[in-house]
Amino acid sequence: MASILLVPIRPLQPASLSALALRLSERFQLPVVADGSHHLDPAPAFDSSRNQYYSSLLLSALLRMFSRHEGKILAVTDADLYIPVLTYVFGEAQLDGKAAIVSSRRLDERFYGLPGNADLFENRLLKEAVHELGHTFGLVHCRQYDCVMHSSTAVEEIDLKSSEFCTDCARLLKRTNNETATEI
Ligand SMILES: [Zn+2]
Ligand SMILES: [Zn+2]
């Protein structure tokens, strides 16, 4: 049976991960299984000049490590992610593929020098996790400002959208094909 494999890279707060698993399971109507016992080493993806991790390399490492998993794979990390053309990314996914990754680093108010806000953090993490997984199910960016598939380049934009799919995206969600383009 298809499932979503949740793969923490570097420890996150266990509470936020189990809450995330529960909410993702409701959203996608799939079992979500966390695998905290893997030994995926993020070090090869680290760029010391940027002090960030190259998310595409982490996606490749995930695919190699979990090649036998038949469902989707979502890595969650507190590492700051980038792709070469952008200063940072909140996450990256294979469009209509298998793997996605989200970073919690810039979702935390404390990153911006503000007091921590656990509810806001969990909501942002859920939105970005749903968004990147949505890409793996073949969904592209949506123009509806409050749809979870709306593109967010700053954290304020994440706060403007909901964690829900709009009706059009919800309808498209179950369509799948095997293209392997990448969406961020
Ligand atoms: Zn939409
Ligand atoms: Zn996107």
C-alpha cells in the first residue's frame, strides 16, 4: 500500500514531527510512517561558502537510500537549504515524482530575531510539507492566493496561504504520471 515516508534529517522537535505526520495523513488520506533510524549523512550536500545545504543533492541521496519505498518520501530538516540560482529555498520536490524535502529553518520566528511561536511554526511546516508533497503528486503552482500550492518565496507569503488545496488542485491531486521535472 502506498504511504508517505517521513524522514527527519538532523533532529527536529519530536512533537512537531508526530503532529506533522498526523496532519499529513489526514490531508493526503495515506498512512504516514516516520523513519528516524536511517543514517543519511547531509554533509556531502553542505556548501561551506554559503553555510547551506544543496537541496537537490539531498533529494538524490534520499532517492538512493529509500529506492525500495513505493510511496512518497518527505525529508524534514532544520538545515538551511539552497539551489544555486536562489538565496534559499523552503523546500524542493520532484514534480510528479517520489521525493520532497522541506526545511524548517526559515519557518521559525527565532530565525528572524523574533520570539518563538510554536503554533505558527507548526502551521508553516505543515503548509510547506503539503506544498512539496503536492508537487510529488503532480501539482504545479496555483494562482489562488490562499491555496497551499501557491508559490511562497518569503515567510510572509506562507502565512497568507492556507494549508488546504483549492478545489481545482484538490481535483487534480489524485492524477499521477512519471515525469521527473523539479519544482521548488
Ligand atoms: Zn490551487
Ligand atoms: Zn512549489
